[in-house]
Amino acid sequence: TPASGAVGRDWSEIVSTLKGDETTPLVERSFSRVLNEGEVIVTSLDDNHYYQTKSGRKFPIISITAPIKADGQVTGAVKVFRDATAEKESKAVIEEKVKQRTKQLQTAKDKISEGWLQLQKEKARLTASINSLPLGFFILGADHEIFLMNPAMRKILGNSDKEWDFASLSEHFSENALYLREFCAHCRGG
């Protein structure tokens, strides 16, 4: 409706006021509330306020409604609004992208969790296999940290409860003419 067609007419003759899909009762509309309460009311995109024209066009609005006061008394109100269709559509697109990305991330997380579980199962099988070997077995890291020592190795070393480190292993083996530090250096070099 052109502006000239709105002058002097009741607003409800021009548009219906909606919140979501429901018609907003007159007493709940921001204009009525401002007249009664005398406070400014701002409606945002998230408030889901719409206008629907008599021709059936429904569009989201963003508005500010402020009281007009004279001598401290509310004598009227002014409302400024705009069609927020573009923002509503942009928000919907963004929300859909966020939902899709969240689903992708959850799928990736599930795959990682599944892979982690498989890895833990493989580690458990490997550890069980190593622990059941009748031969002494241990694994050293690059910085000579002991990652794993099987029970047979602890028995060979003569102390199954002792906390072994590289220094104590080196000392033990050097007494038997096996120089662990040199052996590790040879393994790394070869």
C-alpha cells in the first residue's frame, strides 16, 4: 500500500501483526505496550515478528517503538520498522551451514573415536602378545625412555617389582659385557 493510502487509517486495516504464524492480540503488540508502559520496545530478528499484508505477503520485521511524551505523560507512540527478509534468509542459510558443519564434525569425531577404539584394541593385542613371549622383550624410545617391558624380561633381570630406567638397564647389561648405549646407537645408525 502506498504511504498516502495508509495515512489516517487504522494499522490493522493495512497489515496483520504476527508472532511466528499466530496473530498477535492487540494488547500484546509493541505499539499498545508502549502506550501502556511508556517504555521503548525493540524487536529483533529472533523475536519472529511479522507483518502480513491484505494481499497475503508475509515478511519479517525489525522495529523500534518509542513513546511520545508531553509533560511526562504518554500521548502517543512512534514505530519505525523495516522488512528483514534478507537478514532472515541469510540467518537461515548460516544456520543450515552450521547444522551441516556440526553434522560433518560429529561424523568425523565418530570416525576418530572408532579409529581410536581400533587402535586401543590393536595396542591391547600387541601388548598381550609381547607379554606372553617366553623371551625377554623391551622397547626403548629415541630418548631412551622405556615404553614396554614384558614379564619374561623382568624375570631375566631378577627383579619383577623394580622400576627400571635406561641407566639401571645399562648398568645391569654392562656387568654382562653388553653395552646398551652403544647397541642403541648402532641400531639407530643402521
